[in-house]
Amino acid sequence: MKSFAMSRIAVLAAGALVIASAVEAQTRTLPLTLDEAIARGLANSMRIAELQARQEAAAAVEDRRGADKLPVTSLLGGYTRTNHVDQFVLAQIGQGIRVLYPDVPDNYHARFDLQWPIYTGGRADALERAARAEREASGEDLTAARADLRLEITRAFWALITAREAAAVLGRSLAGTDAHVRDLRNRLEQGLIPPNEVLTADAQLARERLLSIDADTASAVAEADLQRLLGLDAGETIEPKAAFEVPPARQQGLEGLLEGAKTGRPERRALADRADAADARVEAAAAGARPLVSLGGGYDYARPNPRIFPRADEWEDSWDISVNVSWAFWDFGRTRADRAEAAANASAVKARLTDLDRQIAFEVRQRRLELDSSLAAIPVANAGVRAAVEARRVLGERFNAGVATSTDVLDAQTDVLQAELQLTRALANVHLAEARLERAIGGR
């Protein structure tokens, strides 16, 4: 009986371990720094994978355009069955009858063929340059997408930290308010204060509980957003590891930032590459008015060989080589229309490039102002926290001395809460503003 009980205890213990392991697996905590989060997000992003595939496709197009300038060799073979025909014969005196066109219904043909466009009027070179520029632009698109994803992960990372810090601040305030309400209830029971002070404190406690619920929800939403960007499962709890430190101030002036943005922004480099591709397509369209010269040749092995006369039901070989010239000197405006279309597209891309330069200049100025404003808010927020904490201490002493009301104490606690939240947001805003400025100038 005792052994049976011990067996049941062992089974229950094993089951408890299995359940605990399953729960731990479902709610695994994943500590991450910002750099680790960015690396994981870049590795799991489907948008990045899509752009990488597009870059590979653009590289394949470039290879295809380069191959258009090289000769094409091919092997051909075939069998043809024809109807029976009357043989054509020639009777020669003293030599008998000679068959000039025999009846050969089974025809076999094999050919090694070569075609080489040796002059295309610059069309092939222009199309290759356009494909190369598009491939480079695809690479810049990929770089821009990675920079956007880094910024988005940075935003979500600091949003999660801010939300959790706000929830923690509200939790501390809620605990303090709850303790204060209990103290007021004790004083009410002793007849030291009127009931309205307890009711006012209860109302304040209810408001802070609602704020705490909202803060917990905001924290959960921020974590879900970061999980989405990192490609994590919902069961993995993220534990962001970051210190609320103020980054060093930038020494580079606005003009230097603007100059750096002109060469550092991958979107601008991509658009410049596409402008070059558009110019190359204009050249390719204009080449349609020039003649095309190609070299052709081949080696035939056939039975019968139609190049050999008289025909014979035998395997015979032959070869040929040719130079071909093609010139569409009058096409009723087709080439002119193609060139006009390509030139208009090139003008459109260059106009977009000019507009992008203006947008970049504005964005750099905006992000620099936001960073300066966020840095300026830090000492103000610190001063606000110190003042609110000191005011709460003084009011606490006055309340204990009986010269301040509980409402004054609750208001002081609320002021401390708001000051701490503002400091948290200010510190997070500095990091986010720094990341946005880095993105605006085309940095990491």
C-alpha cells in the first residue's frame, strides 16, 4: 500500500514537472538589447526577403542584357516524312541513267548554328547599362528597407520600455495611494477626519486603477508590435535591456548633416540610379533608327542534304557563313515615339529626385530640431521630478502635523506620478529622436 502511494506521488510529481515545463515553454522570457532586437528583426523580415529576391531578379536581368551582345550557338535536329515523288532521271549516252532527284521520303537534318549581333547601334550597351543601374537601385532599395526596419524596431523597442516604465510608475503610485487610503480609514475610525476625505481618496484610487489598466494594455500592445517586427511568437515575452541614458550631443552642424544626407540616403541613391537607367533607355530607343549588323553561320549534316546536287539518300555535310544588315529607315514614327516616351520617363524620374532632395532637407532640419528639443526637455523633467518629490515630502509632514488635508497629499502624489512619467517619456524621446535623425541623414 505504501509503495502504491509512493508511485502515485512520483506520477503526480512527473506530471507537475511536465505541466511546468509546458507553461515555461509557452511563456518563455527573451531578454533583448536594442542591437539584438534589430539583428533578429532583419533576419526574420519578410519585406527584406522580398527585396533581396527582387535584387537577385535585377541581377539576372543584367546578366541577360550582357549576354545579348554575345553569340548564340545552338544545335538543331529534325526528321521529316514526305510523300513519294517521281524520280527525276537523266539518260546520258554511254553512261546509262543518272538519278538527279530521287524519291527520299525519310529526311534527316542536323545543324550547328551560330548567330552574333556584332553591331546594334548602341542599343545592347544602353540596355545593359540600364539593367546595371536598376540592379544597383534594387540594392539601395534593400538598404533603405533595412534602415526603415531598424528605425521601426527602435521605435517599438523604446515604446515598450516607455509603456512598461509607465505601468511600473503607476503601480508604485497605486500602492502608495492604497496605503494612504488605508491610513485614512484608520483615522476615520478614530474620528480624526471627516468621511469626505476618505471618499475623495477612494475616487483618486479608482482613477489610478483605471490608469494602471490602460498602462498595462498599452504595454501589451507595444510588446505585440515589437513581436511582430521581430517575427516572434505571442508566447515569447520580451524583456528589453536598455539604460535610460542621454546620448552624447552631436557636434556636426546642420549644413554638415544636409551634405551627409545627400550622399548617405539610400532612397536618393536608388532614385539617382533609376535616373541613369532612364537616360540609358533613351539611348536604347534612339538606337532603333540605326542599322543592325549580325554575323551568322552554321554546319549542316543531313540525309539528303538539300545543298548537294544531285540529291542522294546519303549523309552529307555542308556549311555556311553570312553577314546580315537590317535597317528600318522608315517606321512611320515608331522609333521617334519610343524615344519620346523614354525621355519623358527620364524627366519624371529627375523631377522626383529634385523633390526628394527638398524632402530630405526638410526632414533633416525637422529631426535635428526634434533632437534638440528632446535634449532640452531632460533637465526640465529632472527638475520637475525633484520639485514634485520635495513637495510631496513637505505635504506629508504637514499632513502628519494636521495642517494639510489628504486631498493635498493625493494631489502631491499625482504630481510626482506625472513628473516621473514625463521624465520617462523625455528620455525615450531622446533615443527615438536620435534614431530618426540618424535615419534622416542616411546613417545606420
